[in-house]
Amino acid sequence: MRIDPHVHCRDGKQSYKETIKHAFEVASFQGVTKIFDMPNTDPLITTERHVQERLKLVPKERINDYYIWIGVTVNERQLKEAVKCWENYKNVIGLKMFAGKSVGDLTVAEKNDQKKVYEILAGLDYPGVIAVHCEKESFLKNDLWNPKNLITHAEARPKESEIESIKDQIELAKGAEFSGTLHICHISSPESVELVEVARSDMKMTCGVTPHHTIWSDEMLARPDGLLYKMNPPLRDRESVEKLREYLRKGKIDWIETDHAPHAVGEKMFEPYMSGYPSLYLYKNFMEDFLPGIGVSQELIEKMTSGNIYKTFGDKLK
């Protein structure tokens, strides 16, 4: 059984981009059984009512294969409700924090606010997973972005933004004595993996990588259809990609997560030039051809697509 822990099923006001039903159809074709849906939807998923409404959209025959991350804000009441949802709903797999703006309005950008989140969760004795999108906004250079010169997207969101945000999350989680698992989503730079490896020695940490960040480099942005390859975090330089592949082979990355993020082609190729790639479509070839082709063992592939995920989420997946 294979699991994709990071899928953006749009539904709601964005159902023209993707739906839970269709995402399951794609997943089945790609050999994925279970999916974890992300909460930066429209409307957002931050309350029990939102969770209940979301679960109504799941085909009845797939309800045991569908899981939802509930979004994190800095509001203490909301965080308490989110933790209650995690406790009371098997389908609520964990909490998701955007430590920097990506797509949607679910952002906790300020370090002091992030500190408060960890302190509240520690006070609630939350033992589960908080998954974090790490791009530190003070390191973003949005004025560099020019849709006529697409490499500027990678320059506007440099790897230092990811690295410094991960440093923040580790520092804040440790400082708050957070007892749950800190998961770093869609790592795009080898330096980020190295930070996680060091932190594992005295805290519970995991990290994931996408197919697109390991198959492609920022050279894809130079293609005529380069806007299709615009995503957050961006594709990195060839040297970084080769190092990520090395860390995959060495088992330093816990799981593969597609960050499946469909948009209408018009939204990608023209304003607002949306970020995101529908990477669930890459899954089967990635597992069967690409990973073995770069020397990743079948045993490790099974760990990254199932074993490590079961180990982290435990009874939630039974």
C-alpha cells in the first residue's frame, strides 16, 4: 500500500482545479491508496465544521483512505479546536502551518507568532505531527520576480529562505518543548536535509521530498512552457538536485510527498502565474523507473511510500 501525504484536493470554490473524487481516480491509476489533503483551500479548513463539511465530499467507499491536515493559525481558540479535531476524528491526520505565504491565505509568517503556536501546542500536550511549509518571508525577494525571465522565480525564493525557516522551526519547537513530530514539507535543498539530520538526535523530526524537486532542476524554467514548472519552493540548481538524490539513496528523507497542486493552464501561463505542479501524475513512473534508475533500493522505496509514514502516524492509519 502506498500513501501520498501531501495532496491539494481543491474542491469548494476551486473545484474546477481538482476534486477529492478526481484526485482518488488519479491516485488509483498511479498506485496510491491513501491521500492526505491540505487545508489551504477556499474556504480554509481550520475548524471542526470545516472538517465535517470536507468529509461529506469524500466518496463513501474511500472514506478510510482519505485524511485531512487541519490548518494552523495563531489564534489559541482555533488551535485548541484543531487539536480536538485531531483527537476526535480519525481522518484528521495532523496540523499544517504555512510559515510563509505560498498559495492561499493560511499563513503564520512572523517568528513570534510561530513561537506562540508551538507554545500553545506544547501546553495542550499535542503529540501528533505538525507539517510546516518553510519559506521565511524576510529572505524572499519578491521584487526580483519577472514573468518574462522565469529564473527570477527561483531567485526571488532562494534556498536560504527555506533553510532559515527550518532553523526557526527547530529552534522554536525545542524552545517550547514541543513533544510532537515536526515535519518539514517538500524539502528542496540538501542543506535543509542536513539540518533535519542533526535535529533528529534530540527531537522527533521528519522530512519529505517531491518528485518534481528530484527529477528537475531550475533549467526547466528556461523552456517555452517554463511557467508550468513554477512552484513554491522553486526548482533548484542542478548541483542541489544531485545532492538531494544522493540523500534519497542514503535514506535521509522520510517519505515521498507529491505536493499535487493542480491549477488551470491559463492560471499558470498567464496572470496570476500560479505556483504548483500536479505531481501525482508523475508518481508511478517516479517509483517504478526514476528512483530505481538513480540507485534507490526497493526496500527504501517501500519505506518512503508506506513504512515510514505508518511509523510516524501510527494508529491513525489502521
